[in-house]
Amino acid sequence: MPTDLPSNVHVSKHPLLRAKLSLLRSSSTSARDTKALINDIATILAVEALASGLNAKVEGTDTSSLKYEYPVETVVPQRISVMPILRSGLAMVDGKSLISQGRSVRYSRFEL
């Protein structure tokens, strides 16, 4: 693992991510499985990447079906930008969208 990376680069060591990357690298992985793996990888990476940049904000209370009152939390900031790069990056947009429910997500696409 390189140690001369810039300070704003995060190398994930998540065990699920590493296992999915191994499957993705395999020559026996089908196109269908590749798409599912990229989606899973994108979700794991998005959760890790957004963990330090988002905050929870209490916006009132609600009642569960068991009559338990709980605080309703939303995520701040409400707007997130995603910039996929190349084909695999575009495939990762779906995984990122899964965790951004209820927020405005802007997509930028670069053509090379």
C-alpha cells in the first residue's frame, strides 16, 4: 500500500469491500454479477466517504406503531454532488443513490 498519498485520499480497508473487490477481479465473474458488485462497492464507499461529512439534525418527533415517541433526524447538508468518472463510475451512481434518499443529489458527467 503506497504511503505517499495526499492527505485527502482515503484508502478503504473495509473487509466487505475487500471481499467484493476480489470477486470483481475474478475472470469468472459474469457481467450481471459485475454490475451487482459495483453497486455494492459504491454503497460501501459512499457510506465511508460521507460518514465524516454529514451530520444528523433533529427535526421534531414521531410515534412508532408501538406508540413509542422518537426523535426524527435528517441529514445535513441536504445537497450532495456526485461526479462519476468513466464507465465504472457511472455504474456506481445507483449505489450512491440508495443512501441519499430524501436529499437532492446532483450528477455531473465528464466526457473524455
